Amino acid sequence: MYFGKKILEYKDEILSDLDKLLRFKSIAEENDSECKAALDFILKRADDFGLTAKNIDDKAGHIELGSGGKLCGVLTHLDVVPAGNNWSVVPYELTRKDGRLYGRGVADDKGAALINLYCLRALKESGVQGVNTIRAIYGTDEEKGMSDMETYFENEPMPDFSFTPDSNYGICYGEKGILQLKLSSPVHNGTALTEFHSGKAVNAVHDTAYALLECNEYDDQMLMRLADASKGNFEFIYTIDGLVILSRGKASHACEPDNGLNAAAILVDLLAKHFSHKDLGSICSFIDYAINNETDGRSMGIKMCDSVSGSLTVNLGTVRIIDDACEMTLDIRYPVTVNGDGVLYRVTKSAEHENLDVKVLSHLRPLYLDENSKIVSVLSSAYENVMGEKPVLYTSGGGTYARKLGGKGVAFGPVFPGDEINMHNADESINEENFFKHAEICLEAMYKMFTEKL
């Protein structure tokens, strides 16, 4: 029997603690006190289990077992994206239904974060003697740029070998570059469009957007006719301030924008079919001609791909237009062999046509490891012990802590292919059987990292 099965002895306690952890509304920047509370909870539970825990400036922390040898890390994050709309269950608690576990963060990434803690508990309580030091490392700002790991590694050493269970199985040895930008204008210069709002997070395809317009009855009727022939779902609401158009699309993660329907993009497309760019203003004008409903960057001149990681993607994130604020965000994922500075240059040149200022919110360079590296070998062996087959090696458009590890770590689990987890969407969930199968694989991997000479 492989060692990883021992995690199943803690199943009931894991589910109980998972419910407690999901109840923290730990949205980075929006609810920093809740992020701290989630971190405190994990570190306190480690103390309850007799493990060594350390808090780093209330932004990150670790739980440690062993001393000497190689330093091995398993990294997860405790922050989550906002719940959003259209949940069928309460988002900030655990719901077990139809063989699935529901709750914001259950798959991304609180579920895996809790499993890491219990893996260390299982190693300790089983009396395993290690030759290396192993740390479960926790952050609270992964969704907003990973400044938590910058803080952590300013205070603590970089592990020699690491993985982060914040992706899919098998082993992700390459991650696209992620360029997140804010485009803005000091004033709103549209004549018909009064307000426009969509989303709170740059790294999500948002399912709701609305616009406020000053227009006449003819404009209303034309927009309604155009809406009937457009994709998406539009609702027209008459208010004392003007016509409100509510746009509904389909949410998705920004790394897979084609899996969603961007409510802001389809709303701008609808408005641009009737109004001029002067009527809509510089931000909507840019969205119309430079992005529209594209997700490949063609109109900005950044469409590209490579044989390792595939095509560049572009996601229109947040849009906020009122009198004193006129801005939008973009999330661009570019191939691992591409220089991101060139991508930034081309977007900046496109934005100059509307005199928009471009600010880099975050730029995470690509990750690309050797397929034959030691960490890939160890994780492959652990996966094969549990699953009876070798894992597939792949690259991803997602962004994980792996790219903060200086080429010494990869993403590995917790989601199995075919499990629709609704990441960054309503009703985030994970198959319960798969969740505990991941727990077995994770413990097996941590056992190997702890006990083998690396």
C-alpha cells in the first residue's frame, strides 16, 4: 500500500475544517482582514496538531516539518475571487451535494491548502522520519498579483524543490506569461454614454455589465432591435437618469476566455452598432475597434502562438466609466517563448489612438522547466503510485505560484481532467471522490519529498 492512503483517516476532520475555511470571505485588497483571518486559522490548526508554524507579516506563512537536507515546499493560496452572481448554494460555506463539494475556493485553492496541512499532520502522527525539511507555504494575494510571495521570499529561503496544487493533473511544466494592464483617460468624453460598469477582477470573464445612456425614443427602439439579433442577453430598464441596459454573459477564468461570454464586450458591441465612437467615448471606442469580441489580440496586432504553449489570449476584465473615472483592464496571456515587452509595446501603440494611458498592474514572466527535471520525476512517481499510470506533462495559460520559484517548481493538481469546477464562476465545486484522490496523491508526493535523498 502506498503511504498516501493514510490521508483518508482524516476525512471527516478535513471536511469540517474545510467548511470553516470557506466561510472566510478572503478577497485580497477588498477584505484583507478576512485574508489574515484565513491565514491565522490555518496556522492555529497547525499549532493544534503540534506542527511548527510561522506568520510572515500577515501576508504569508508556513508550516514546517523536519530539519536539514533539502528544503521542499508545497505552495497554496487562501485568497479567493469575489463570489459574483447566480449561485445555487451559499458561496461562503461548504455544501455537499450530488457527490460534489461546493463553495468559493473549494477548488481554487482553499481545498488544496487544507490538504497540505493534513498531509503534514499525517507525516508527523505516523512517525515518519524524514531526511529533508518540508514546508506547506501559504499566501493571501495570489489572485491580485502574488505580492505575498515577494514578501515571503524576502524573509525566507527559496525551496530547492516545490510544487503548487493550483492547476490540473498531470504536471504543468510551463505557464504562459501574464500581462495585466489598466488603460485609462482622465475624463469621460462620451456624449450619449453616461456610465458603464463591469466586474471587479481583471483575471475573470465577467457575466454582468450595465450602461447608462442619455438617448431618445428612436435610439431605444434601434438598440432593442439590434439586441434581438445579438448574442448575449440584454435587459432594458428606464430610469429617471436615462436608459439602463443590463448585459448578461457567462463567467469564466481569464486564462480560458473562450469558455465564457464577456458581458462588457458584447454590450460595447451592441452600443457601437448604433452610436458613434464620439457618442461612446474613448474607452468604449478602444474596446470596439481594438478588442470587440476577440480573445486572440488580432486587432491589436498581438495574435501569436508557439508549439509549446499555444496561442496568446486577451480578456477584457473590468470596465468603469463615470465622470471622474474612465478606465478598463486587460488580462493578456502570452506564449512561453515570447518576449512580453513586445506585447506591451503593441498594446500601448494601439491605445495611443484614443490617447489612453497604459499602466502595468502586473507582469508575470513565463515559466518553462525541463521535462526531465528532478521535481517532475518525483511528482510523476507519486502520481503513478496512486493512479497506476504516468501523468501527462502539459503547459497552461493559468498563473500559479510556480512562476515565483525560480525554475525550481511546477503546478501539480488538484483538479482532474473532465471535472468542471467552475473556477472563478458561480457554483465553484469539485468532485468529492476526486478531491480525496488528490489528497492521496499530494500526501504521496510530500512523503517522497520528505524521505528521499533529492
